[in-house]
Amino acid sequence: MMTEQGRVVSKLLQGEFICQVSDEDAWRFLKSRDNAQLLEPHLNLLNRTLATTADGDVFFAAYLTLGDSERKILMQQFQETASSLVPLVEWLLLVQQASESDLPVTMGNAIRLNELQSTIEDTPAYAEQLEKISRYRLFGSTSVNLDGQLKQVFKRLTDLGYLLKPNPEKQIYLATGKVEHLYEMIRFIDETESLSLSEQAEAAIQQGSLL
């Protein structure tokens, strides 16, 4: 039977972002400095180290040292995330507007699919925006109806780790800490907008904490 320490290390090495929403037990384990230090030698063996987002509430594994192969992987990851930013940002804005909220979607926010769908159905501009978003390669919806488009977008966001559906019986989704990591990426790209994508990727690797 795997120990909690082993379970957490395994999740980190799989590239998961651990937060209070996605895995509260693992998150509490990592919030203990002693536990975090216990994991470090195991991660170091595989050239990884424990990293967090700026607020310290989302944990993930980053490379410890960067050789050519690690840099190549990180460049690819950054460029893939950057290419997904437009559909992700448009979705976040749509949810914020449809919820009539002054604040963006953040970790822990509950999104009720049925309520969101009703609002979008009642607002042609939102329905048009959803159709556009759902057609992006990231989401890949081929549905001609709003219900199918929305469900495909939420399925992909759950698969990608941005959303979590705690109860299979209820259409309620929670935003995870990966959303916070996304915002950090957006801020970084905004700050380095004069650079090309490859230069931004290189700068992000130099900064280290993003990836």
C-alpha cells in the first residue's frame, strides 16, 4: 500500500498541480515544511524540486537543473500553454460576464453548469461567444447545439486540470490551482509582450518559477 508521501511524490512527478481544491490531503501534507523537506530528496533523484505559485498555495514539480533536454521540454510546454491562452482567457471572460461578477474566476470558485447554460441561452452574444470558444482546437467541439458545446468545453477543462467535478451527480465544477498558474503565465507574457514567443519561453525558463 502506497504511503501518503509516495502518493504525493507520484502526483508531482505526473505533472499535477496540487492545491486545496484538487487534493486537500496532499495539499495539507505539502503545507508542512517538514513534509516538503522529506519529499525533496526523492524529487531531486529525478532532477525535480518542489515549486509553488507566487502565493504559495499551489504546489508542482519543477526541474532542479536544466540541461539541453530539459530546456527543450520546457520550451515546448511553454509554447503549448501560450498557444492555448486565447481560448482559455476567452472562456474565463465569458464565465465572468455571464456570472455578472466583477472578479475573475479564481481557485475554489464554484461554477454551476446549469445556471451558466441558462444565462448563455438567454443572451445571444454569449451563445455566439461560446460557439466560437468551443471550436478552438483546444476544445474541439463539433456540436451544433449549445448544450453539447458547453459540455465539451467543461469536459476538456476538467481533463486539463483547470476544473474539478467533486460530485459526479451534480453539475457543479470547482476551479483548481492550475487557474492561478495560468494567471501567472498571462502576467508574465504581458510583461514580456515585446519579446517573441521563443524569447518569452527562454525568459520563463530563466525565471524558473513559472514552469
